[in-house]
Amino acid sequence: MCNVYSNCCINCFTDIAIKNYIESSEDGVCDFCGSQQIPIIKVEEIIEFIDECIGKKYEHSANHIPCEYAEGGYQMPTLLINEILESEETISENEQLLEIISKNSEYDTKDLSVKHPFLGPGDYFETWEKFCDYVKHKSRYSLFFQYRNKYYEFEDVNVKRVEDYDKEKEEIIDLFNKFEIFLLDNIYEIEPGNLIFRARINKTNKIFEHEDLTSPPIDKTINCRMNPIGISYFYGGEDESTCIAEVNPKINEIVVIAEFRTLKKLKVLNLVDFSPSKSIFEEDYNFLVDELLIPFLDEFSIDISKPISKDIDVLEYIPTQIFSEFIKNISGDQQIYGIRYKSAVKIDGISLVLFRDREISLSSDKWIEFVKSYDRKIENIEFITAYPTDRYPE
């Protein structure tokens, strides 16, 4: 270790978690940026801390990536520690400090890559993209049934790797347990007495009754982002303008607005502003949650916020429908009644789906009650759309 540069300070780093780690240190003079009377830390100590955090997310590439020297080495991209610190985690803009940390790290000269938690059959849970491909083209109906019953039938299992697959089964179960915990920690409570809006375009001057404005009858359902054909859900919004935007009216068309009032507290999954992934340098960082679960949910929320269209292949709806079913059937001491998510077509608009058919407002144990309906003639398009207008369904 070069003794000329023995202390660094909070100003040397851009990562907030590293700054917080140094914050409680004694004040002094920084050997890198020259800052005075500021919390400083020994370079050796910060390297030890950074190495420990790197190990939470990265590992030696040889642990899971095939290496064929005849083909040029590893068969997937790998990273060096300096590349991770400069571009992947971006901890500092001080080149001298980054060079010293990299060269004195226990990972110096090693090929690294992000951990690969599942050995084979479970890798469809690693990303939303892999999940979508799996449920579209390989298997869909038994996926969560297998998880809930905690048994899996893996094909082509080498006897020598039985312990590895047993370990993987536990990891998959652990992942879904964390899914459930995270989802239940991101609940938004719609209090009794709140209004929920729905809208329909009236092209025939029909008089719409309550029955026409609640969840559709089974024979009128279509494939949507969260329900398949034949299963009826209640789609609405938190305000009138969002609902109007969602039905994509044209100038001079009549839109019927329906108001419903909640009769009980409805706990819905909040995908509008759920917690982002944590830095690996934060104390409560968790690899499964922050690298798999949160990005997975983020991509799911993006997909359910896309406009529906008659031109979209029905396969495209399957992943969001299946995962919505998983959310609907989460076990535990509280029921998830639906999902709160960003509007498909109105910036800052908030939409809702409630997992119930027409009984939601027509049965004796209804969740919401019909308040009133009224017409709106569209004289101008006031809302700002989140997607180009040529992507709207007719």
C-alpha cells in the first residue's frame, strides 16, 4: 500500500452508502482531494469494506461460467474489479483512489461476474425477460403450484448433482418467500369512502346502468394485461381524467363516467412508487431482493402499464396475467385485493385493477358501491399521454 495516500474522505466517493459508512469517522485531512476538517478513513479500511460488499453481488466467473480456452476463454462477459468500481457500481470519480483500491483489492486480476443463484431449471426467475419466455413457450400452469407445494420435477438430473438441485429448490422457495414478504411490505390501503372511477365510450346513445359500468360479464371479457379472457376484473382509476384517457376517446365522442365508493379497506399492491434497489454498500442490501426481485417487479409494472391493443399477440399478455394471479393468491394474514399502477396513457395518472368480477359491486358482500354516472362530451384532449397515440387500441 502506498503510504503517500493513506486517508480518503467522504468527498472522494459518489456512492451515498459509502459516504454514510465514513460519516462516523474522525475528522482530518484527505490525502486524495485535500479536504480538511472532514470525516476521513484509512484506505486499507475502506478497501476491506468495499471487498466485503463486492462479494455480496459478484463472484469468480469460474464458479458458473464455462471457460473454453480454445474458444478464447469464458463464454460470457466478465468484469475486472476496476470496471465494476468505475462503471457498474460507480463509487468514485477520483482516478488515483480507484486505481489504489483496485490494485489492493482481494479481487485484483480476477475475472468477476454477477452471481448466478440458480443452477439451471430455476433460471427463469432471474429476470422478467426469462420468465416471459418460459411461461410463453415452455410451461405456465404448474409453475406456482410447484412452488407452493415445495416440490419440483427436474429433468435430466445428474445423480452427482442431486445436492446442488436440492440446494436450488430451497433457493427458489426462498426467492418466492422474499417475493411475498416484499409485496406485502408494499401495500397501499384504499380507505372506505374513497372514490374509484370507470369510463366507457357511448357510441350508440345507450343509457348505461350500474350493471353496464361495473366489472364486465364473463362472456364480455377480453384478454387484458392482468386478466385472461373468461375472468372478469374491475379496472378503474383514481381520477376522472385518467379513466377518460384510458378509453382513448375521439373529439366529440361521449364518455360515460361512473363513480364507485369503497365500502371497506382495500389493500392493493402499490407499483406506483415502490422502493428502488439498494446499493451493494448498504447494510441491508439483499442480493435476491435487490438484484432479482425489484428489477423483476419493475419490468412487470412497465408491462402492465402498456396500452392494450387488438393487434398484440395473445401470448404477450400471458406473463402479466400469470404473475397477477400469483399476486392475487398470495397466502398470509392479509389479502391483496388488486394492484395500483401507473396509467398506460396518462402521465402521472394512476390506475387500479381489483381482483373481482361483477360481485364487486352487485353482491351482498360487495367491496364497492355504485354512486352515480354522468356523460362527458370530449371537446378537446387535455391529458398528456405517456405513449404515442398510434399505440392506442381502437
